[in-house]
Amino acid sequence: MRLTFNVNGRQQEADDVWEGESLLYVLRERLGLPGSKNACEQGECGSCTVRLDGVPVCSCLVAAGQAQDRDIVTVEGLADQAKKRAAAGCAGGACGTTLDEAKQWESKPADGQSGEASTSPLTLSPIQQAFIDAGAVQCGFCTPGLLVAADELLERNDSPSDADIREALSGNLCRCTGYEKILDAVRLAAARAGAETAGTGA
Amino acid sequence: MDFLRPASWEEALAAKAEHPTAVPIAGGTDVMVEINFDHRRPDVLLDLNRIAELQEWEVGEDTVRLGASVSYTSIIENLRSELPGLALASHTVASPQIRNRGGVGGNLGTASPAGDAHPALLASGGEVEAVSVRGTRMIPIDEFYVGVKRNALEPDELIRAVHLPKADGPQQFSKVGTRNAMVIAVCAFGLALHPKTRTIRTGIGSAAPTPIRAKEAETFLAAALEEGGFWENGKIIPPAVARQFAELVSGAANPIDDVRGSASYRRHALGIMARRTLGWTWDEYRGNERSAQCA
Amino acid sequence: MGVTRTPTNITQGSQTKGGIGESTLRPDGTLKVTGEFAYSSDLWHEDMLWGFTLRSPHPHARIKSIDTSEALAQAGVYAVLTHDDLPTEHTKYGLEYTDTPVLADGVVRHHGEPVALVAADHPETARRAAAKIKVDYEPLPVVHDEASALADDAPILHPGRDDHHAGQVPHPNIVHRQPIIRGNAEEAAQRADVIVSGEYEVGMQDQAFLGPESGLAVPGEDGGVDLYVATQWLHSDLRQIAPVLGLPEEKVRMTLSGVGGAFGGREDLSMQIHACLLALRTGKPVKIVYNRFESFFGHVHRHPAKLWYEHGATKDGKITHMKCRIVLDGGAYASASPAVVGNASSLSVGPYVIDDVEIEAVALYTNNPPCGAMRGFGAVQACFAYESQMDKLAEKLGMDPVEFRQKNAMSQGTIMPTGQVVDSPAPVAELLRRVKAMPLPPEKQWEAAGDAADVRALPGGLSNTTHGEGVVRGIGYAVGIKNVGFSEGFDDYSTARVQLQVINGEPVATVHTAMAEVGQGGVTVHAQIARTELGVTQVVIHPADTQVGSAGSTSASRQTYMTGGAVKNTCEAVREKVLEIGRRKFGTYHPAWATAELLLESGKVVTDGGEPLADLVDVLEGETVDIELEWRHRPTEAFDLVTGQGFGHVQYSFAAHRAVVEVDTELGLVKVIELACAQDVGKALNPLSVKGQIQGGTTQGLGLAVMEEIIVSKDSKVRNPSFTDYLIPTILDTPTIPVDVLELADEHAPYGLRGIGEAPTLSSTPAVVSAIRAATGLALNRVPVRPEHITGT
């Protein structure tokens, strides 16, 4: 079957889609967007999390045909999404701040001088930058799904408690980090956004 | 495999009549796992996502009409006071991502004994609105589960909604899993006090071939409460009564040993959950009564 | 979260920014957060086919016939291969013994063993075709434990063994046996005032890395093949792949793709040979991606173990002796079992001084899933048993469990049961003191929010099983010892190629190794080392491939030590070469060129007094310094096969944990509230990464303690191959993990560092179980602890 839907603000088409394919498969294998990950394909790990009409879902459990005419945001679209939010009033915290202003934040990393391919803050959303800065990325396979879930959390709750963060991310498995640095990253992103809002008097 | 995308409820019914083996897919949280893991290859997938009314609910005078595809997240956010037991059960479903997609219609359609909604539905009581081109049937929830992963639907029927009485008293839901989130029930228990009718209803999950009620326990407790005048005097339920209730709940179960837990553990855990949820609901009932008297 | 160092005389290189000791950020971080990092399952090629593996539903069966004709006739199917289609007489592979068939050869020995391969134009086409392959199996009796493996009428699973241990094992179904005898345990037992014994059991744990096995094989025009794959050791794969394909190693060109975690599960081959065979047969690129179900059959697991222990102690709390017997279930093929036996036996005593020991460890061949490497590698199983024994001994003596451990703790100079003298810091007592000294988390945190109990802070979590009823807090301690690097005389080395040149007016170092970056952050550390040693800011990490010499495996906590050491060593050679060029060009301008210790720092040649002599740019001009060198750690020895004596391990690593748990004693549910860890890391090259490793390892130990187990039935079938029923900790299961890092340098190691990846996985498990025991008063001799064990139902 043929599919038409919107991914990261762009109209996309896929042909000859087998009816049993998942949205995840179509994104990864037909649209060249492998950022969403195929870790369990049974909705038990969250690595394939995308926004479907704004709502975080496991794309492995969305039949491709169900995505027809709908809006998808994947990890590849997070930075754009953050920019749009920022343009709409900085509410999502797309404007950066110094690490010193981050609350509950203990281990201070060096700045991104370490041969980063590109650390221009313009290319990353605040939550993406926070994951790098906090050391929340190891193998990175869970990272895209966690980023989409964490980004959505901060969109609806700009100062989540630790329990809120844990509950919001309880559908995303990570096998490398023990989650501590992931919590750090979400706290850091929230603190940066909060500091920015305070700074602008918003 | 065919993929049908009816745009309206009537189209969906027509499609189901034409393809009785078609597998309805809404949240996809059961169907897609089976397809991804090659456990199932339906001839036809019938997508219900485009039928907006399935995602809607109406709160009436006495009942809530809950569209089959209303997500668990919506239930938690919007129906906590009308359907407290179901809202608690919804909160234990898998993960936030799954709760955003899955709904009660899917749980009923799959009719797995481990489905989290069932104990809450049984405890609440209610009816399943089953519809085909031939007409509409209201199936009492007690008659809905007919075997392991089998329900009372005819091949041409689809679930449009469930009709649930608005809670007239405290409700609780509790589920044992070996993880603190994102876990399938080892066993689960739902309890609803119905002060208006002075009845008790229960639901047991994952501890019998189908979701079941612990009817003997319900009758016993209702009689004990009546006899002691507890509904009026709001006294603490004597431990012996709670213990007897818990034992009867345990005894109602007919569990098996599997990778998730042993039969004897399931029986044991159901007793504990029955006793605790009774304590929580009764405390709440007494609190409500007291504040009603003060007001 | 302090960091404590001792002064050392170990060279620490220059002070260039971004060098060692800083928490520099991952060079692959940006790609990983944008979704652009190419994992092995993300690869795509024009005209690519999908490979699929047909696996055995039986744990042990003779294959009477295979009919592939119907499968081959399907539209879209390009190839179907069975054992008969293998191109050479080399039809087996293996890490230590060459005993694993590429495709089943007339018999299958475990549930899920690969039997046939399909290549097709869509994964669904391949799956449907595989379902049409007719395999006629004749089920055979199953060997599933020690008794059935060694019974008189036991089927011999690998008749005609020709491996290097075949001649010494007491039974052909024993993969390897290692005794260790030191002192006289019988005699020493006479001095004991108390004796405790116990039988312990460890379930089969899975690595559960999140990126399933996957890769892409592209046939080359020269008849060779290019393989892009996620693995832990490229050159070991290559050594096993090439002979099966009938190709010289240089025609099998391997490149490391993005690796979604490993933890030992990628030490053995999975889809590598299969994809190559299909690519060479069809002439098309072939991609294979396992789903989670298949992944449980696609890699080896942690050995389940049964352990019998006896310890004695005097009234004043000194351990007199230890006897133990450890039986590891190796499953159908050897994998890393021999080395796991070596670790389990040589580390079975734990980090304690015990002069009189009698130790035996064996690994069995059975029809259970093959077991091999997983983080902790033999030491995890032993640690659960000996730490359980320590608690028992302390209790019997009426002593505090921490004090008792400290009283018997080993230290630098202690002699191991293998006769090896521990010749670097072993701060076991200090680690225990530190975890014990950390402040305890507040009680009843579920009440903090106000009226209603916050179930997220209670056992059962969101499942709403308790609002505080039945909940009891318990605290437990454990400490463990792990070896670092390859042991027992293995020629352990790594290779690094480093180039230094001027690009766009700036000195740039390129580091090329075959090290598998599996998430641990080796690439970060390599860049830091190059900056420290070469005084440059810009470091390019070349993709890992087989165009450079072997780096050894990313396992055994060894890569920072070994490939980090290799990078350091090559950088030193590059620096010497640069200084030679500098002396040639500028030596006459300043006497310090000839007389001073010179460093490369911040783009300059400087004296050790800090005086700049020349810019690197001017020294190098158009020249490129390019050196590739192998680097070895000091040699070890094999353990004697009768006494177990020998200098077997190059380095040891230590961590201690304190676990605080809350147990719903009525329902048997556990919530770990905090898992504090203290670990000696020698030198933290990247403190942020060090903490990440410790917290991650700690969490895997927590998983083994309370939830993780592959359940294998008595008839050797895997019953829970999915993430629905094989549970790993979520963020709501994982507590805060405060980390106290010690840096006591090991003078034999680069920068004094100590391998760190595995030690925290060891002690985490027994600490959690000890805390559950404290809360419940139960013996709990098996992990994972299930609700049934706590409730007795």
C-alpha cells in the first residue's frame, strides 16, 4: 500500500508498504530516518518513541497504515521542534544558560572542546545538549527514545520532581547508565530553561 | 494481508461484516506485538484509529459511556473521580507510551486474563456495547469473558464503548508484578464498594483462565457489613472479617504456575491485596461519611 | 561524591586542555543525540537483501532431513542455505574451542540453534520462506544439569573433542575443570571455632544490550566481503569468519558499526558468518537484524551456577579456611567457559586473606543455551556466594558484618589462593569504610509528599500494592574482587596507530585502533590521551576496522588499560619522533633541546620547566609522523591444572556496595532505595565516564538480585525470550547511586589506572540480597530473589 504522512514537518510518501509493517520500520527502512531504534519491537523498551500527533508512542506498535495523514516527530526533528517552541516564546527552554545556574547539578563537565563533530547549540535542542553534557549517553541506543519522551515531559511540566521524571521515563529502558545521568540530564535541561525564563523575566 | 481504514463507524461495521476474520487494530499494543514477533498473520487488519467517536466519552447522570479507544492516559487524566478503580488500573498499564495508545476496547478484545482493565471493570460492573450491522447488544461485563483469550463477541461484532456506572463509593486496584513499572500482572485485584446498593464487587486478574469475580467473598463481606451495621456506623472492619474476605478472594482464584509466578504465590498475593484494598476503600468510605456528617 | 587520590610518581603527561583527568564529552555524543549515529541495524545498501535464520525448536535432536525446495521457490527469495551449502570443510567456529557449527550439522544441541538461512527482498518474504523449510527432527535425550551430564548413560554432546583441555577433563561433558589447592584446609578447619556452609544458586542472566545483533555484508569485486557489524573484538571475529568462508583474512574487511551495548554478549559470533555466506552466495549486500525474541537465542548468557561453600573462623573473627565447589552450566557450546572457570576458581575466595583453601570449579556441556561472557565473568557468581557466607559468618560470630569483612580484608601484599602476590593497592577495608560512612537515605520517603502515600517510592511502584503496609527496611553490604585484562598466560596486547600532522595551520592527531566502542567511552579517552601526550587540541578518532592491528576485546575491564595503554605508548613514540625532528631543525637555537626533559603541551614543545621552545606547527611543517605499535601488559601464567598455582592475573579491581532496600514482606516485593558504591579506579581518566560505568554496572547487579533470569525448563527450552518476561530494571526500579571514587595508582598500569567496568556489577547483587535478608530474616540462597522466596509460597 501507499502511505502519505508528515514527518518532522515534511510530507513523506512510501510505496509498496507491506500491511504488517510498523511505523518504525517505515521510518527506518523506507524513509532513511533510522534515529528511532528497534530494540524490542514489543513496546517494552521505548527506544522507538516518536510523537504521533504530539503524543509519545512506541512507533513499533503503530501499524504503518495507521500513520496515514498524521504528524510524526522523531528524534531527527527534535531540534527543529525546539526552535519552533523557542520562537513561540522560549517556553520550552530552547535558550541556553550556564551550567552554574543548573540546580541539583553536581559533576561539571568540560565544555565541548573534545573533538565534537559539531556542538553548535543551534543544531541541538536543549534536551539533546543536556544529555551530552550530563554524560547521559553511553552506547546511545536508548537515547533517541528517551530524548523524545523527556522533551515531551518538559513541554508539559517545566519543573518536574525526580518522581515525575522517573514516572515519565519509566517506559524507556537503558542498559548502560543506571539512569542516574539521565536524571541529571533532565534536571539540567529543566534548570537551564528555568534560569532562562527567570533571566528574561518571563 | 489487507489493511482497511474505515473513516466512519458504519464503514467499520460493514467491513467487519464482510471480513469476519479481520483483526481490529486501535492502539496496536497487542496486535502489533503479535505481528512483529510473527505469532499472527491476520488476513485483514481493520484500523479503528480514524473513527473519532471511539476516542470520546460521555459522563451521564449515572453512567459513563467510555469509547472503546479512549486512551488509558485520558482515563487517568479525566475520569479519576467517575471511574476511580479503572483510573488506578489504567495507571498500572505498561508504560506512558502504551497508556497513550491503548484503551479498554483493546483489553476487552484481546480478553487476556492478564489485561489490567478487567478486574476494575468487573468490580465496577457495566456493559459492553457490541455492535454489528445486525444491531447493538449490551453484554454485561460478567458475561463477557468466556475462555482463555476468548470473549462473547460474534465474529462480525466490534466494541463501540463500555457503559460503566459512575462510582458511588470508593474503589481500589492493586497489581503484583516483579518490577516497579512496565510489568505484566502476576495477579491483580479490583475492589469497589457500592454503598447505594450496599454491595461489594471484586475483580481478579491473571489468576484464572479468565478475569473473574470473587462472588463468595463479595456476598460474605456484604452480609458482614450489613449485619454489623457498618454502612451506618462506619466502624473499623474487624480483622476477622477482613481475613475471611481475603481468604475467600484467594479461594476464588484458579491460578497456574508460569514464568511470571507460582499458583500458590498468586493465591497468597490475592489475599494480601484483598485485605489491603478493603482497608483502603473502607478508610475512604469512613472518611467520606465523617466529612458528610460534619458538613 | 568525592575523589580521593594519592600522590604518585607515575607520569601524567602534559597539562593540555581536554587531556586525561577531565570529564571531556563524548566525540560521538552529538551524532547519538541527533539519531545520526549509524548503528549496525541502521545500515542500508542499494539492492540489499534481508537475511533470516531458521532456528531449532528442539534442545537436542537429530536432523534426519531438510527440504528447502519450497522455500527456494518463493518469489523474492534469493538463497536458502543449510550446512550442506557451506563452502569449505571449516564448518565450525568458537572463541576458545572450535566447537560451534555455523549451521547445524545433522544434530542440534540447544533450543534456537541456527539450522538454515534465507535471503530475500523483504524481511517478511524471508520469514515466510523460512517457515516453508521442512526439517525432520528426531528428538534426543536432553542433558540439563550436572547429574544428567555425568550420568553413566549420558549422551556425550561433543564426541571426539580435540580442544586443549580435552585430555585433562574428568568427563567429556565437562568443558573445563580448575582446582586450586593452597595450604591445608582440612587441618586449618580444626582451628575454627565456627564453621558455616551453604549452597547457593545464580540464575541465567542476559546481557540484554538494547541494540540487537545486526550487520550488513557487502560482497566485494575481488571475491571478498566487507562486513559492517557490531562486535566486541573485530580481529577475533575475523579469525573465526575467514576460514569458514574459505577466504584469506585480508579479503574479509571488517568495520565496526555503531554498537548498542555489549556487556559480553557480543564476544561470540552471531550473524557475522551467516550474512557473509548469503552475500557471497547471492552477490548482493545482505542485512541481518535480529528482533528481541531472536536476540535471546542469538548470543550466549551469563553462566547459571551452583556453588557449595564452607568457611571457618576463630572466635576473634579471623577466617581459618575455605572450601568451595562451583558448577557452571556452559550450555551446548564452549564459548568462553574455560576462561570463566579460571576466573570463578581463582576469584572464589573473594577479597579476603585465607591461606588454606580447597577450590574446584567446572563448566558443563549441556543442552541448555550456550553461556559465555557477561560483565563480571565468573566472578559475579562467586561473589554472591562468598559474600553470603561472610554475612553468615559474621552473624554466627555476633560481629558487625562490615567489621568482620574488614578484619579479613586483603591488602597490597596479600597472597591469592593461586600463590600470586597482590602487588598494587587493594583498599578493601577502606572501600567498606567509605560506603558505610555515607549518610543513609531518609526513612519512609513515600510519606514526604503529604497525605496520600506516593506509591512511586514504595515496593510495587505504580502497581499500587502497598501504602506502607508490610514494608520493612533492610541494609546490606558487599565487596568484590575482579581481575582486569586477559589472564592465564594469554598473549594480551593491543595496537594503536597515531598520526600527527598539520591541517589548516593546526596540529591534528589521528588515532586509529580496532577497539570496539560499545558505549564505554573508549573513544573519549583515546582523544584525551592523545591530547595529554601530544599537546594537541584536535584529535580525530578513526573508525575502528581491521586495517589496523588487533585491539583485543572490549571486555574484561581491559580497554582503557590495554588500548588506552597502546595509544599512550604510540603517542610517546610519535612524540619522540617529533622531538627528533625538532632537534634537527631547531636544536642549535636553544640548549634546552639537548639537555631538558621535553613535553608537547598546548601546541608547543616545552621544557619540563614550562619554557616553550617551538610551535608544533613549525616543527612538523609538511611532515606527517605516522606510527603503529603493539603494546602488551606484563605477561601472566597459566594456572597449574592440579594445584591452580600461577601468576594468572595482571591486575585486580575492587568495589564495595551498601544497599538500602524496602521490602514488602507480605507480598515479597522489593524496592531498592539506594545503592552506594565505593570503588578504587587507580586513576580516573574521565571522571564522568567512570561514574557512568559504576552506576551502570551497579544497576545490572541489581537486576540479577531481584528480577533478571532466563528461565530454562527441565527439558532445556527457553521460556521467556522477550522483554515482557525477561525484565531489566526501569528507572523506577533503580535507586540513587552515590559513588565514592578512590584513585590509588597501580604503578604497573598506564597512568596508574585500574580497569573498572566489571567490579561494580559483582558486589551490587550480594549487597541487595544481604539487605533483603536484613529486612526479612530469610536465608535467600538464590538469585534472582523472587517474591515467592520472600513469601514462602
